[in-house]
Amino acid sequence: MLQEIEQRKEKAPSGRNTSDLTKQTSNSQEYRKKNEMENLKDVFCAFPGCETNLGTQFSLECATCHQWYHGSCIDVSREIAFSMDY
């Protein structure tokens, strides 16, 4: 019986769901966050005097001017940001 299980594991998938299972793209929150951070790596904080790369720091986009700011530069924590209505 153990041998049959091993053979089923080694058998190539068949049927309508036979996409290459080794190349699946993750849709997890972690993957999306990493992808978003990659998109922001060339974006700079618009706060006067800061103007450094957003990097991996918590950042917010202004709904009015669409400029990005470090949360620490504008004194807004994650908790405050998530409680805001926008």
C-alpha cells in the first residue's frame, strides 16, 4: 500500500487542472506587500527636509496632491491611518 501511495505522488497530474503546479504565483498578502514595496523603491518622501526614499517605512499617499510621505514625517501612525475615513 505504501508503494502505491509513492507511485501516485510521482505520477504527473492529469485532467483539466494540469497547469504547471511548480510555477504558481502566490496571491498572499505578503506577496502583494512585497510587490508594492518594489514599486515604491524609486518614490521619495515629499515632506520638506526629508526627501528620502520611502524604502520599507510605513508611508501614506495624500488623497489630495497624490504625493507620498513617511508616516513618521507627518506624525501619523499605522493605527491612526487605518482609522481615517478617506
